[in-house]
Amino acid sequence: MQVPRAVLDESLSTCLRTSFIDRLSDAPPPTLVVGGLHDPIFTPETLRAAVVASIPGSRLALLDCNHEIPIERPRELAGLLEAFQAGLGAD
């Protein structure tokens, strides 16, 4: 599939301009951040610095894939989500 450059540029600009950090409370909900090891858009370093570091107690899980995690690694993603959810009752 070919996506026009203007659409990609605007998508990236929207992501960079949008933030929810100011809406996080002092006790954020349990948060699992899932990323792709080879994601050129949201690199592991970006996720660590911009997302995980901003949400106290959040966890980062990286899968051996690119940006389209549900398409590239659906079983692994489902396993991560199931394990994360199961762990919520343990606290």
C-alpha cells in the first residue's frame, strides 16, 4: 500500500503535537506500553523517553517487529495483554 507523503507527514505532526501527560493523575492506571524493536516511527528509545518515563510504574514490552504490531505479531501481542491483565489482580 502506498500512503501519500503528505498524509504520513501530517500523521507524524499530529502525534508530536498531541499529549495526554497533563491529564495523568498522581496515581496513573496500570500501563503496558508495547512497541516494536524495529519500529522506525516509535523507536524503543522514544517509547522509553517519551512514554514510559512519563507514566510512573508503566511497563515496556518490545516485540521483534516493526510498527504494525497487531498485524506482525498478533499471538505475541495477545499473550502480552493476557499476562498483563492477569497480573493486575496480583497487586
